[in-house]
Amino acid sequence: MPKQQIPQERNWYVLHTYSGYEDAVAKNLKQRIESLGMEDKIFNVLVPKEKKIKIKAGKRKIIEEKIYPGYVLVEMVVTDDSWYVVRNTPNVTGFVGAGTTPVPVSKEEIDNLKKRMGTEEPQYKIEVGVGDLVKINDGPFKEFEGKVSEIDEERGKVKVLVNMFGRDTPVELDSLQIKKL
């Protein structure tokens, strides 16, 4: 097999994996790098994740979610040896690129991704404004409609005026419990 002509420089590359096996691939690859003595060619393995806020059983939970399910990032110098080690890691289906030649990810993309991952506390994304009509999709007032009267960005809460018994009643809700109409 003729040797591939790839520049011998350190770059980030994207691996395609079976979905759900990203962490296992990262762990296996790290073990293979160590046991096969490839630390001088493969430097870093990364499963990009970010923290998100979800509501489960009425409680706010912070979860880690994969940014790119089915993909793992690897910082390496591509040689025939290093390519072979990575490519033959269990559950890796291949590099992202043309044919067998991996295409490096730009430095800007990696920096943006690291910034996105580095956020310690997830931000509340409140996508409604005061006066907006909303539908409540969780909690004791589920299916009720109302108008947003107040927004508390810090706590991720909104006050919604819900019409009960012929009068508007303010109800404090989590921003994730409502949907804009």
C-alpha cells in the first residue's frame, strides 16, 4: 500500500463513531495510545459536551449533553501508524474527510467548541418577552394559557398571568415550563 502524503503537523480531527459509544471510544483510544506508545503522535481525545438545564419531575436538573452525538475529536499528527491505531479502535467507523484522508478541523472551530464546553453554569435561555402569550407545558397549570408579566433572567423564572375564575392570577413558573404561542 503506498504511503499517504499528509503534512506531518499536529491538528484536530473528527472521528465518526457508533452513536452512544463516544465515551467508550475515547476511553479505549486513550488506553491504546498508552499501551502502543503513541503519546508522541496522538495527544488528546475529546468528547464535546455542554451543560444544559432540563426539568424532570418538576425539578430543575443540570445535565451534560453531547454537542455532536456520534463524533469524537482527536488531536494528533497523522502518520500511517497513528491513523491505523485510531482507525482500528473498537466502535470507530472512520475519520471525517475525503476517502481515507482525514480533514483537520480549523483552529477557530476548536476554540469556539472549547468556549462552548467551558461554560461552568448553563445559561437560562428565556425566549419570551413581557406581554407574550404562552402555553404552560408542565406543572399543575399544564395546558393553561397566559400572558407573561415579569421575567427574572437570574433565576430563569417568569410570572404568567393565568385567567382563573374570571380573573388574572399571577403564577411563577420556570422558563422551561412555558412555550410561546
